[in-house]
Amino acid sequence: MRRPIRAAGVLTGLVLTLGGIVAAAPTAPADIPACTQMAAQSGTETTDAVTAACRRGVVGDLQGCVSGLTEAGVPGGAASGACRLAAHEPR
């Protein structure tokens, strides 16, 4: 009788672990192309610095994203808008 109980425990643990992995996965992919495109529309060339700044927006570092885009030459309002786009699901 111990074997079925142990098997049930192992299966329960496995289900909970896999469920945790699924729950921890991001719900929506970020939109780096939209961020870099908005930066380009403001007249700034899409460089590695622009892409790196947009990646900061993806992980939720809005201030770091805006600072990086501003340093790359993107005007303040466009930088802020581009960073907000970076964190949203692509359309």
C-alpha cells in the first residue's frame, strides 16, 4: 500500500512543479521591433545602443530604457513611448 501513496506523491509534486514553471513563464512576449521602429521614426538610426535600450524596457526597466534611448539621440517623448511599447505584446 505504500507504493501507490508514494507514486501519488511523486506525481503530485511533478504536476505542481510543472504548473509553477508554466505560471512563471511570461504571459506576453515583448515588442523590441516596435520600440526600435518608434526610435527610428523620431529620426534616430537603429543602432546596437537603441536595441539594448529597448531590451531594458522589455524587462521593465523603463527608466533605464528611456535613459539609453535618450543617450542614443532619441527625443524624450519618443523615448518614453518607445519604452512603453517595448513591454507590450507584439501586434
